[in-house]
Amino acid sequence: MAHSLSAKKRIRQNIKSRMINRGRKSAVKAQIKKFEDAIASGQADVAKTQFTALTKSIDQVAATSTMHKNTASRMKSRLAKKLNAMKA
């Protein structure tokens, strides 16, 4: 257990940031699931609108320290591949 005041404060900050990061990541995962459901059902126009909203939210999460920029880029690339494969 931490003894100094600064270490105790750091523990409190870590708990708060962990909850915020977890919420952001779960929101992105929920949007990905909606996007993949739209692709599975063959709705191209719905998938396209879901993809634009999804890329925006991924970029917003990557702008914070929740997700690395390269991870966000890789996710967007893989989702774009799925969208393009569905269109073709």
C-alpha cells in the first residue's frame, strides 16, 4: 500500500483514468459490433454511415492517451477493408 500523499493521489487518478479509458474503449467496441452487423446483413448504405461515425470516434479516442495512433490506424484500415470487400 502507498504511504506518501502523492502516491495515494496517483492511485486515485489511475482509478479514474482507468474507468474513463474503459468506457471509451467499450463505446468503440459497441460501434464496431454495429458496423459488422450491418456488413453481415448486407446493408451497404448503413455500413457506410456506421463506418464514417466509427472512424470519427476512433480518431477521437486516439487523440487522447486511451489508444495509440497506430492501433487506431490499423483498426480503421481493417474495417475499411471489410467495407470495400462487401461493396465488391
